[in-house]
Amino acid sequence: HLFEAHTQSWKSLNYVSGWFLKLVQYNKVSEATGAFVAINTICQGQHAILLWPIVLKDGNRITFAHTDFKWQNLAANNAGVTVVIVGLSRSMSSQATLFYEEDGDTLALSASKIGPYLVPNIDTIIQKHGAQISSLGEMLRGNMPYEGGHLLLSMQEKDTILSQNPAASSFIKRISGSSEIIDGKPKYCVWIEDAGLNKAMGIDALSERLAKVRALREGNKDDSIKALGTTPHRFREMNIAKSMLVAMPAVSSEKRDYLPVDLLDSHHTITNRAYGIFDGDLIDFAILASRLHIVWVGTVCGRLERRYSYTNTLGWNTFPVPKLTALHKAELTRCAEDILLAREAHFPLTIADLYEVKDGESKMPDNLRHAHERNDAVLE
């Protein structure tokens, strides 16, 4: 409970955070310099927001650091972990050193200061926002199922239901999470709006599944999930686009040059493993597909090891975009169209195929890369 006096959200801080606080307390009486090897999440996302204002007050500063790298030990069953090194001091020196890896070498960069995200010369911390600060499209997290496998369907399950119950077709939609968007894996779901419930209940294959969802939810100890048992036909959220859906996987590889954003139609929705701008436009797509945005997300959002862990409140809502003129909007719309057309030219390759990086080298087709580069030039 070391942090109880500093933040009400102390339970969200990991164990190593306590050692940084102990170092800060020690520095008050000893003027020492100390450093820890720590899991990289301390310099990312919500963890950075909570930890570093506490650590860096009272004259403490990061005097040296090493950006994230894979650390392994000599144990027989070695479990590698991605770590950073952060050194703290109360020194008034105007110099700091940031170490980083490039092409297999460790390099050192001199800076006036090092910020919580281990970025040179910038110590700003980005706070979560509940709405997009630049008046772009509203991004929501996808639909949480809580269904025990009874509302989500494989292609085979979908085909079986429809072969026996053709009338069920209006209650089945395609649904995707992170892996389905990236790898093009088809997944389906039972999707029943309140207005269609009576009709759906007349189809045995669907009513049987709803009964199982009800039993599962009502048997849960969590009151909020138990309450969902009264509407077993619904996901927790029922977000679906009327026209098009700009979809962003919640987790994706850090090796790609661009984030794997996709454009889905109105017969396609997303699970809670993705984020979406429902009835968004191609301008939103162009911004999400830019180099600027992946750099922003890689800096301010959290990560799973080194993989990007996208969130709307940190990744999208905080992304600053100047006011766009009609010409800017037209150019970005055209850029988005060019990216989508370049992808389409390589059908049936998936996003994983098109943006593959192998042995450190991007395998992106030339026309797709050129489309992205033009998009970057227009946005920048």
C-alpha cells in the first residue's frame, strides 16, 4: 500500500513501481542516483500516467535510461520479458543520456531531459480523453459477448444453422476481433435486435442458443453480468454501422510499418477485441493508416511485450489534428481510397500478408507502399 497516500488508483500499479517510490524516498535524505531494470509497461499508457507524476515530483528526474529491449536469463526454461532501464537522481544537471538499440548496436543520445515515455527532450504526459480532441469520428470499443460460445459462430456452425433454418439468415452477421481483422479469418455471430426477438425465438436453433446464454449469465457471480441474463439475445453493447465501419484491432504486431486498420461494411461488426468508428468516413481511415498515428500510438499507448495495445481513450481521442479544410478532407479521402484500392488489387491477400515484415524487411507491395507514402505526405 505504498502508493495509497499518492493516488486512489494505486492498485493499477505493478510491483516494481514500489521500488521506484522507495528510491525517491531514499533520495530525499541521501542525494543518491539509482536505477532499476523494470518491465516496459511502467513507461506506457495508463501506468505512465499514474506513476511518473509521483516519482518525478520534488526535484527527481530521469538522468539516464535505456528504451525497451528483450531481457533473458540463463534459466533452463527461460521466459523472456521486455524491459527498460530507468535511472533517477535529484541532480540539477541539464544533461541526460538515452540508450537505444539500432541495427544490433547500442547507441547513446544526449538530451536535456528524458520524459516518462523515454523520449528525449519531452516530458509531457498524455492523459486519457473521453472524446476526440480534434472533432474527428467517435471511436468506441467493440461489442462484449459474455455468451460462452453460444452467440459467436464459426463458419461451419453458421452454415449448419442456415442449411436447416434459412429464416435465420437475417439474424446472423459477420463479426471480427483483432485476429479476424488482421488475418481475414471469418467469424460470425447471432445478432438479434430487440425488434426482431419474437421472430428469432421462433427459430429453434436460435432459441436454444439464447437459453444457454441466459443460463450462463444468470449463473455468474458478477451482478452486472447476471443482469445481462434478462436480454440473452444481446451483446453487452449493440454497436453496428449503418453504412461503414472503420475498425482497428486492439492488439497488433509492432513490426509493421502501419497499424492494421480496416474498412468493414454494415453487415459486419466487431467484438471487444477491436475498436471502431461506426459510420465513420474515409478521413478517419486515412489518419489511422498514417505513419504519424502509429508513432503516436507506439509512444503513448500501452503495449503487450512490444505489440501495440490500442485504446480509443489514449490512442485516438488524444491524437491532435489541425482543423482540416475542404481541400485537406478531399485529399485524405482520395488517399484512403488509394490505399483500399491497392489492397484490393492483391486480393485475396490479407492485411497480415500485405503488411508482412520478414527478417526485418517489409514485404509490402510497391503500389500499397506508395499509397501509404502519399497519405503520409498529405497528412504531414
